[in-house]
Amino acid sequence: MEKLEKIQMLNTFLARVKHLRGYGDMNSYNLVKEFKSFGKLTENPLPSNQVDDIINELSSPRTWNNGKNNFIQNIETFIDDIKGK
């Protein structure tokens, strides 16, 4: 997969994550699972404990917003890694 294709795919995925509505949105868990598979797109895959942290944060109404923000930040980091920053 070309670099530009990877970036476009991740940008589309990022938009989907940004549209999550809040605690209880079952799409959040599906998106985290999908995100785990993106580890093959970059030289520095996301450690599984970070994925687990995102899942834990999304599973509580008190920490859901923080989980979503961390999720977004991780995707943006992936995009930057692919761009070569």
C-alpha cells in the first residue's frame, strides 16, 4: 500500500473516531479493534497496553472523553509516523 493511500485511509478512520457520540456507542469498540489491525501500516506499531488503555477509558462514562481524545491522538501519531515526521 502506498504512503498516500495509508494516510488517506487513516484520515478517513480518524473522521469516524471523531464522530463517536459518547459512552455506550458500540462503534467505539469496533473502531478500537479495527485500529489494532493498523499496526502493520507503520514501523512502530501501537503497543497492546495502549490499546487496552483506550478500551478501559472508553468503558466508563467518567473516562470516555479522555479515551476518545487518546484514541484520536494515537491515530494522529500513526499518520505522522507514516508521513515521516
